[in-house]
Amino acid sequence: MPVSVVDCFPKMKPRESAAFIASVSKDVKLHPVGIKRVASEIVQAIVSHEFEPNNMMIHSYPLPVTEDTSSIEWMFVADALNFSFWALEENAHYCVELRGKQYTGYMALCAAITKAQEAGIPITNPKYYANLTKETVNEIFMSNSGEPIPLLEQRWIILQECGKIINDKFEGEFCNCVRQSGNSAQKLLDLIVSNFPSFRDEGVIEGERVSFYKRAQILVADIWSAFKGKGLGSFSDIDTITMFADYRVPQTLVHFGAMEYSEKLNKLLSTNHTFTNGDREEMEIRGCSIHAVELIKEELKSQSVDFNKEGLPINSAMIDYFLWEYRRRFAADLAKVPYHKVRCIYY
């Protein structure tokens, strides 16, 4: 039986939420000149072939992803645990070695999943991870330094919860949830958020309930990217997915002058202040980041470049990846831009 989508969502989806947050923001401002600058950087990168369609996020994972259901199960586990990899010290981030190469942050998580698979551990099988012990989760995701992955307890709880939900509602395979979406990105987003509590990334600002859905949206986009927009990854409405509001992409937006923080907020960020998920400043940063990318997308559509000829769709997922990857490539330069720090399960 198909799982019904519970009507339990905020009035505003991420795009509408972001526009609202940007309209009432006090400590984060967007600048048209900076928006145009980002768009110009993307155009230049596309024309010079520095930014290629095949370099999208999923193809940078530290494993060979194939276009089959096993990849969907792998991506679900990765995105169920895709949160909170930062450290107070820049040189102390979560790190995992795979095949002689060091990976940090989210890529370290991907490396740990692949490493477990290569060791014969069925880490992407819901029947397995629904019954994992905390000790085994710690062993699988242990960092090179011998330190546990951040928020170990929460990751263990999420793995067990998600595994049980998939077994109970989707016959033991997350790909069955994808099939129920009917090739709609929004339907899949709704199915994920309504059935998996840990993906309900929401908040309240100015009395309005808003949503960000970072991990749920990136899961949809990962499937679309891995399948190159075909088969199980064929979503007719992929353009409705926004950027994935995290703590890294805002750094790039500030670097380009598309986004600016107030003196008060900048001081907090510069002193390594730890925010709580749901703090107004945190939601302003995330909401304005989403809205900035929507504005960049509109600016790109007004450019004279034939993006279809370049084989690159202009959507928020593509822009998000460009900004995220730019931060990784120029990490030393962007280190001077402080980022907001929150310990939570949503990003």
C-alpha cells in the first residue's frame, strides 16, 4: 500500500520560507551587486569548462556510484547522517582515510560508509542498521584521530529509527519510497519529511512556521544527480528544490558580497559563538542563503549563455554545488569569513 503524505507541513515550503525570512531579516542583508558577481563567476566557470555537469556533487563522492537501487540506499544513509561535521579549530575537523586518501567533513562520512562496505559490513541495509548498537556505529564512523564522529548518540538513534521506518513502511528498501513519488521531487520531499522525523528541519520566525529541509532536499537532488535525471532520478519538478541551507555555503555568499552580516552578528561569528538551532540569527543566515541562491538563479536565466548547449541545467542544486565546492577549493582564502556554528541533526 502506498504511504499517504500526512498534511503536517508548515504553510511555507523552503523557497517561500526563505523569501519571507529575507523580507524580515535584521542581521543579514542581500546585495544585488554581489548576486550578479556570483552569477558572473558561475558563467565564467561554465564557459571555461572549469565547472562541468559531470562534476556535480554525487560524482565527487569517494566511491563509484552506479545508477541502480544500491546507490539510492547508500545515499539515504549518507544523507540521514549528513550533519554537524565542524570543529572549533579549523585543523581539527572530522577526518577519515580511505584508500590512502584523507577526507574531511561530509566526504569523511561518505568515506566511512564506503570503508564499511568494503569490509563486508551491510551498512546500507535497513534491516542491518535498524538494529545497530551504539558501539558498532562508533566503530564504523570513528575518525582517524580515534575520536568519535560528532553527535554519535544522535546518529545512532537516527539510523535505528530510519531503518525501522523503512522496514515497516517501505518493505525494507528506501527505493520503494522513491518509486511512490511518481517522478516528482516535491512528492518525494513530502514523503521523506512526513515519514522520517529526523528530516523535519523547521522553525518559527515572526510567528510564522518556516522550513529549510536541508537533508531531505539534498537527498532528492543526490538521486537526481546520480541518475542524471533519468529513471528513478527523473523528477519533472527538480527546479522546485532550493539550495541546501548549511553552514558552509553562506561563507561563499559573504565572500562574494552577495550576503552581509550586521556588526553585531559578525562579532558573534568571529568569537566562535555557538548558536542553538532555531535562533533568529541562525534562521536569518539560512533563509537569506536560500533566497540569495534563488536570486542568483534568476540572474543566470537572464544571461546570454546557452546553458542547454553546455549541458548544464540551471537550478538551485547546481548553484549550491558550485558555491559549496568553491569554498572547499579556496578554503584558505575563505577561512577569514566566519561561519555560524550549531550542533544539531539538521545540517
